[in-house]
Amino acid sequence: MFPLTSIAAPERISLNDASVEELASLLYLTRDMAREIVARRERLGPYQSLQELREIKSIPEAKIDRIALYLEL
């Protein structure tokens, strides 16, 4: 058995710069969710907080914390 000495942090994608395709590549996001994220950004401007993902109705509340692990502002 090999002990874990460190855990690699997941690569993060910029919520304010990523394309629909980049966002849809994340484990917990569908293409429709990614489209809504980008549409909201184009309509209202850059995200100020990852918590603003809660405004996207197609993203289940229970998954937002997991999705946020893969995103940055």
C-alpha cells in the first residue's frame, strides 16, 4: 500500500472566461447548464461570487459546492 503524501488540487476553469464547451467538460455540468452560465454572464456581466451559480435554476442546489471546486473567478 502506498500512503498519500499530497492530494492534487483539481484544475480550475475561469467562470468569467470559459466557453460553453470548457464548462460543459466539467464532471457535474451539462451542456445546457454551461449555456445558462454563459448566457447569464453575457446578460449581467462577470460573476462576482461562485455563489451566484445558485441563480441558475438548472443547476441542482446539492451540486453547486462540488461544481465550485472546479471553478474560479
